[in-house]
Amino acid sequence: MWLTQKQLWTLRQQIVLGSYYCSDYINTFGIDLHSVCTFFDGFLSFAEELMKEEIPDFNDANFFDVLPAYDNAERLWDWYGCFEENPLPLPEAEEEDEAA
């Protein structure tokens, strides 16, 4: 089952974006922390590409200064929508609970 935009943003609030520590991607949804880490690493790359397209004088040294403008529910939802297969599958038990 795919996450809703609200669930995805809730997940984003639970992790430390850009962290090198897997433990910073543990979440209350029970989604595999390695999957979460990979997904959000991709989101950072996605945000960087948008910055390069939208900011004429962007350079990598300004990345973390500019990131807050790109780290929002809408941009994250755009990134999530790029996938044909769910990159953040909920554990099976939780999917069954939601279906009931």
C-alpha cells in the first residue's frame, strides 16, 4: 500500500534528513530503515536537481542554506510520485490492519 501525502510528510518529520546513521531512519510506520534511508537520499538528490534548474547562481556550497525551501510536503510528494513501484512499503501486518 502506498502512503498518503500526510503519512509521507509524517514520515519525513520522524527521520533525520541526510543522516549517515541508519538508526536516524527508524520510524513509527515500521518501514524498513534502509528503504527509508535510500528514499530520502534520493529526495536530497531530487531537491538538488531542482535547485540547479530553478536557481541561476546555485552552487553546492549553498545546498543546506537553500534546502529548507525545498524540504516540504509538496516537493516530497512530487519525488514519491516518480516511482512506479512503492519505495516505502508498509509492513504486511500494518497493511492488513488498514484494510480491515
